[in-house]
Amino acid sequence: MANILGGLFGNYSEVSVQELTSQYGGYLMPQEKITMGFKLVRDSFIVTDERLIFIDHQGVTGKKTRIASIHLDSIYEVTMETAGTGFDDSELTIHYITSPVYKATNVQVSSYKFEFGKKFNLQPFYIAMLSIAHQNHKRLNA
């Protein structure tokens, strides 16, 4: 019941790798592996060894689906906001490069914010994404 309420309020809840692989394995590139994933009521967010995948089921029936990706090597900054008192949720914001060439003179960037419930331990996920961003930052500025 708590997961359904969390989903209704726009909070992700964790889903097993096996469930995500059976449901969304067809969207993976060859040799790509799911490491973790989260779900809202209908939508999902998957972390693989190559990218972040967003699955957005649209319309009343949810048959229309939009799939989008952020490649892990384009992430350059990650911020986290922990839940406070009251109705606050935890938030993780990922900043990434959208330009096809990462070392271009006019680099285009974007960000994506994820909201998690108060009881979700966001710190391990934050550290994992921060480690990726740190390695990318060093690589891009070498």
C-alpha cells in the first residue's frame, strides 16, 4: 500500500532486477545489464551498466510508451536533497551533457530530477551516481 501511495505522489520505489529484465529486457542493447531500477505507478526508471533508461507509459491504457536514455558517460554533476519533516521527499538531480560531442565549444546540458519517498535510503544511489560524475569530470577535463 505504501508503494502505491508513493507512486501516486510521484515517488519512485525500488523494483527487482529480475522483474525489470523480464519486463524491459527487449529495450537493452546487446551485452547491456540492468543494475537497479525503480517504478512509479506506471512508469519506470532503470539503471544499466551503460545508461539510465526512462520508460513513460502514456495515455489512458498505457500502451503508448516513450523510452528515453541518458548515457552514464554524459553525467557531470549530481545533487541530493534529503527529506525533511512534514511532506518533504528526497530528491536526486542528475546534470548531463546533451551535445553529441562532449568537448565541443558550445556544450548543451540538461538535468533530470527524481523524487523518492522519505524512507528510501538515497545515499547509496547518490554515491554511485556521484562516482560516475566524478570520473566523467576528470575524463572530460583531462
